[in-house]
Amino acid sequence: MRYSTILVMACALLSARHLAAQSAAQPMVAAVAGCYALTLGPWEQQSARAAGSPQILPPVVRLDTALAAQVRGWRQLGPTPPYFAQSRPGISPAWRVGPTDSVEAFWSTGFVGTRLRLAVRGDTLVGGAQAFTDVRGGPPDPTATARAVRVACPAELR
């Protein structure tokens, strides 16, 4: 009986921490959500297996506050570039506030994709992009610098 009481208390404490972390992220989500003009630098470590379409991202992206249906704890990201839209069933693009008030976002077919990791600097997000694939043992995944500057949302992204 004593061990079950300790287990219940430990679960309650962990749940409270999880809820507190989610609550702390909510203001950050609201502050960061919106549309951004996305610019990527040249891709480094480019290889034939990862070259091309997975690295072509939209010039303007929308970080939505609505939760993503397919990825628990992440939020909707739009638009879906043609390469990823044609690869259904894929994983819907998504974003989240990271543990250090950073932004993480991804587009993926389930086999290949591109991930962004960005630091929040006012109305600008700066960091890097990494293309990825489920194939292992080849050259390193390509990387590029990334910069996203807040803009008014175009009509097609509202």
C-alpha cells in the first residue's frame, strides 16, 4: 500500500510539472504565432540522395495556434509545399515552442523532410534548417542557415 501511495504522488507531481510547462509555453505560442517570410542560406553537405524538393520550402510560412492533428503537442504549420502534398499519406507540417523558447518546425513525407530550429529574436526567428531522410549510412544530412521575419499573412494563409 505504501508503494502505491508513493507511485500516485510521483505521477501527480510529474503531471503537475507537465501541465506547468504547457501553461508556460502558451504565452510564447501566442507571441510567436503568425506569418513569416522564410529565407534559407545555401545548403551545405549537399548530396544526390537528399537534393531537391524536400529542401524547397514556401517563401512565407504560417505558424498557427491550432493543434496539429497528427503530431501530439505540436501546432499546425502551413502551407504544405507541393512535394510534401503529393506524398500523402505523409505527416502534416507542424511546429512547436522548444524548451528554450525556441521554435522547431518540420515538413515530412515520413521518409524525407526538412526541419527548422530557430531562436526567437523579437519579430525574427534565426537558426538553421536540416534536410533529413530515413536512409542511414550515407553522407551527413544537408544543412542551411534559416531566417524568418514576421510579415502580414497573405490571404491564402489566413
